[in-house]
Amino acid sequence: MRFAILLACAALAVPALAADPAYVKSVEDWRARADQGLRRDNGWLTLAGRYVMKPGVNTFGTGADNDIVFPPGLGPSRMGTVTVEPGRVFVKLEPGLTMEKEGIPMTDKVMGTSLENRDWVSMGRAAFHVIERDGKYILRLADNESEVRKRFGGRVWYDVNEKFLVPAKFVAYPPGRKIPIVNVLDEVSDEPVAGYVEFTLGGKPYRLDALDDDDGLFIIMKDATSGATTYGSGRFLAVEKKPKDGETFKLDLNRAYNPPCAFSEFTTCPLPPKQNVLKVKIEAGERYPPRKMG
């Protein structure tokens, strides 16, 4: 009897298997890079405005008589014009003013508007670029001395837990397939979907549709922690290298991260499609809210 009790006590004293230190470090290093990326010049924490422009000439500056009114302190009353033409956006500054792109001064510029060719130009603490969304041209403004950026205390994460580094299988869809994705403005776009990933948690199967993302996969997901300990609208998850059809790989839920909308009101984040709303709690990855905002 005594021997049996000693064996039971010894069993209770056996520590749980520790997480692989190399894996924990790799996730923590990735999280540090994500934090640094968020804090960078012209990053999400610096955004100060989002302006949908009309076709033709749009005046801009801090004066109330402009078509695009920048916040006080981000330039003179009249800074210039942005002319929107089919397939072309042209910025021209008022006489005596200059802007810079990568340290090169200029007074006018045809702006790149695609994801691959997007121009940030700066004027003192202010910077802006132009993006195209479904035929609309939008000027996005940054304030690199933003109070939000100055006061930001850092992202918040769950502890790294290896149980959320799960074996998963990628199943490809036929080429050319698209699914509707709704954003926070209730705008719908049809996005190319590569396939789905399937995995198990707690002995139950789950699957997530994955969008094409260059050589990888991009997943917009929501789970039972959303709105409680994680961001209410869901989180993102990237797979750096797209697996082959039917290939098993490791899906790292410890790298789930918050969309830009968790940090700025001047973004238009996509929302998870209904098939990517899971009923399981995924207590891994980024939490919400961050340590300090605003």
C-alpha cells in the first residue's frame, strides 16, 4: 500500500513536457517583428485620414474649403490638388511647396495606386498615398507624430502553446474559384480562394477556407474567443508557403494576428466568411485590446 502511494506521488511530481525552446523563440521573434512593423513610419498606428476622391480635381490641405480636409497641424491651408482620371492620379502642389519620395523632392507626381506600385510621399510629419478599390481612388493620410503611435504600449499575445501548432491538410479547389468577402464597410468583393485547410482541435475536426496570397495562403478567421479575449471581428493567419494539394503541414495558430482595424479607424479590413467562423476557442495568437491605444 505504501509503495503504491509513493508511486502515485512520484507520478504527480513529473513535470509537464516543456515546449521546444527553439520553436517558442521562433514565434516570439515573429511576434517582435509584427510589433515593429505596426510601429513603423506610415504604419497602421500613424493613419490620420481616409478620403474617397471624386473624378476630376480634388483640392487638399488643412483649410475647411478644400475637397480633402487634413487634420490641423498636417500642412498649410491649401497644399495642392489631386486630379483623378481613368487609370491616372496626378498630384500637383501649390507654388513654393515640395513633397518627398524616398528623399527626392518634387512638386508634382503621377501616383502609383496598385498594391505592387504604391507611392508614399511626405510633407513634414504628414505622408499620403493613393489606393484604388473597385474603380474608386482613395487618399490615405498618415501622421508620423500621431499620438496613437506615441502612446502605443504594444500588442498582447497568448503564451506560445505547442498544442496550437497543429497538423493540417491542404485541399485545393479547382483553379479560378472565388468566394465573396465582405469588409467592415459592407463592401463585397470576390476573392480567389486556393482551397481549404483541415485540422483537429480537442479531437474535433475543423476547416478554414484559405485565399491565394502570392506563394502562400491567407486565412481570415473567427472563433469563440472573438469579442471576449480576442478582436471581435476576427483575426488573420498566414501560411508562408502554399502546400501542395493533399499535403500535410503544420498550421501555427500561435501566429494568428489582429487585422489593421484593431488599431486604426482608417482601414477597411475584410471580415471572415461564414464558413471560417469556428465554434471552438482558439486561445492562441494575438489578444485584444493592446496595452494602450490613443
